[in-house]
Amino acid sequence: MSPAQKLTRLQSALRDYDHDAFLEQLQQFEKYESEKQQQSSGSDKKEQSPKDEQPPPDVSVPIPRGFYIHGNVGTGKSLLLNHFYHSHPSTKKRRLHFHSFLQEIHQRIHGLNQQLLQQNGRSFHVDTSAHRNPILRIAEQLSTEATVLCLDEFQVTDVADAMILSQFFGELWRRGVVVVATSNRPPEDLYEGGLNREYFLPFVGMLEQYCLVHRLGDETSDERDYRRIRAGVDGLGGEQTSGYFYVAEEGPSTELHRLFQSFVEDGHANDSPLALDVHFGRTISIPSDRYHSNTIARFTFDELCTTELGSADYHAVANHFRIVLIEDIPQLTLEHPDRARRFITLIDELYEAECCLACSAVDVPDRLFVGKPLSDETKKGHNETSDKDINGKMLAVDVAQVQGTAVSELASVKELSFAFRRAASRLLEMCSETLWEEKGVAKQRLSS
């Protein structure tokens, strides 16, 4: 059965699913369990015969099983997810990129912690009760807001995220939320090689229990990337690039300058810098000569990816401007993994917001990331440690090591390699003349 047919079956099951009725039954059951526990621990408890004891409330509403689809980049996973989401008639649904989802969860946990602090003050003892657990509380809130949760590009690269996922999603599933997600990795490979991965593994088991897992495409074949086809770039790892992606030496890009000016000359000059609101009360400032209205903005790679910016900042930029120009993109290596991660996150946010993109870089997209996965020999403990380059320069310090190899590096190399293949594919599509024409901005392009 094809993934489209499986999603259609899920749609049919969701039409008959009464999530509100399930939550009401669950609430009655939890109330029964709480009262029973209080009676059993009370000092004046009365002995009850089995005949007098009330049976627990029934929780009988069947929960449809979700869907987790994984496969290579550009094979149509996001397209299927979007079609499923838009064709689902319920209003109790949400669709987010996984970056944005995690960002929202952390923000809501932070807000709830601040609220609990104001209400109860600081506590010097550990309260493990559910009503004081912000992760469970936020999951409970979300379960009342959404019956169906669609997550695009599910990936786990951060130990802090890995540690909360089991608890958070466990509560979502317990409360009847149906999760539909896409990823480049099968469940068993999520957070592979990550620090303290054993604490993450219960989540993998729950994911396989509550979601039907489907691989899109044949694992042994080299599927075609439809984003590359749209951009007119067929092969992987070749010399080709797309219309608004310029390969240039380091320094100002003439093509991008002329492109930016072609938009600015038709409008009025900006009077002042632009301050875009970011979460947690922060703003990101854009100089007056680097943007025009809400149409176009111009940045260097260093401005976006070598400073302390993250997905919230990129989300603000992507959702304000229709066109983003990025200059002087260097080759990205494991010597500076944070730059590579920030760039991948930036591309994901721009793609999610359906921005048009123009770039200048030192090489074509397929050769921008030069890190390679560690060999099996290295993983098992090669005599030469892999946390140094060929000149002996230290690349990372990690107290958790596997026979001389940093554990965080084992995870970073794999995740960055998978993520950058996706980023390269998205770069090509966002820079393509096809997309610019669809968005109605290609007519203003100037030939070099």
C-alpha cells in the first residue's frame, strides 16, 4: 500500500475519532484513580468488599495510529504531509517544522516555570508531582489545542531536546493526540551516537507503537530529488547550480548587489533600521541600507551564522521578507560545527516560509559541506583520535569519549551530513528561476 493510501485511511479513521470524548473519559478515569489513592492512604479508610467497590470508568474511544514517513531528501515527504494537513477537515490541528515546534515548547516551558515561580516562590525540595512538571503540563495544554499534530523534518541533534521528548510525547500520546511526522531518518537512527542516548531510546519504542512507520522509496536505490529536478539540477554532487546561486570568490558579490538595487530603486529609501521581534523579548536589528520594505533583505553569512542567532531569529527574518540575499557563504566544516548547524537551521526556516533566496558562495551547494561521516574503524577506536585535524589542531573538547573519539562528534558528523544534503536540495530550489517566477519576482532580475 502506498503512503498516500495509508494517509487516506488515517484521514477516514480521524473522521470517526472523537478526541474530546476521549479526553473526558480520561479525565473521569484519572479522577477515579486519584480518589481511590486518597481512600487507600487515608487514616479513616473503611474496608470495602469487592461487591461495594465501584468499577473504574471506561476509556473506550479508540485512538487512530499516527504516521511517521522517512526517506531521502526531495522524495515528496513534505508534500504528502502538507496535502494530508490541508485536506483534514478538523480545526483542532497544527502543522509545524520541527525546529519551530521545539522552539515553541521551550518557550512555553520557560513561561510556565516563570509562572510557577511567581505563584509558589523558590522551592528547596524536588517536587516530582505531575502538576508541578512543566513538560507534562505543556503537553496537557497542547492536547486540548490539537487532535492532530503534523511535524515536518523530525530530527534530534541536541541532548536537551533528546531528554524531554520521551516525557513530552509520552504524555501527548497518552492524551490521545495523533502525530504525523516526516524525517530523513528511520526511528531507530534518530539521535544516533548522541550523548546519553539510552535515555532517549524509550521515545523510539513509543514512536513505533503509536505511529505506523513507512519508508518512502527503496533504501537500496538512489531516488531522484524532485527539488533538484524543479531547479534543473539532476545529479547529486555535480558542478551544476541554479539561477540565483552564484559561485564567487570571497568578497562583495556584484550580482547580488545589482539584484538588491533592482528592488530598492523602485521604492523609497528606509529612514531607520528595522527591529524584528524575536521570542523572549529579543529583537534582531537590520540596518536601513540592508532591506527594502518587507520585500527583500541582504545579509552576509557571518552576520547570520557566526553570531549568537538561532531558529527564533531566522524565523522572524523568514516570515517578514519575501526575498533574502546571503553573501559570502564559505565551505562548512566540522572545525566550526555551530556555523554549519546555524546555516542548516536558517535554510530550513527560509524554506518553511516559502522565501525566494539568492546566494553567493565559494562553491556549488553540494560541495559547501566538506565534513564526512566517520568510518567504522574510527568508531571502534582508531589509534589516531578524530578530534584533531591533519595538523594536530584540536577541533572539539568532549569529556565523554569512545576510545579517544568525542561522542558528540559521532552524532554531529552523521546528523550534519544528512541535514546538509537536505539543505543543499532546498538551496537549489529556493534559488531557482522556477520558484522566483512562481512567486512573481523573477521579472525584476538583472542579467550580469
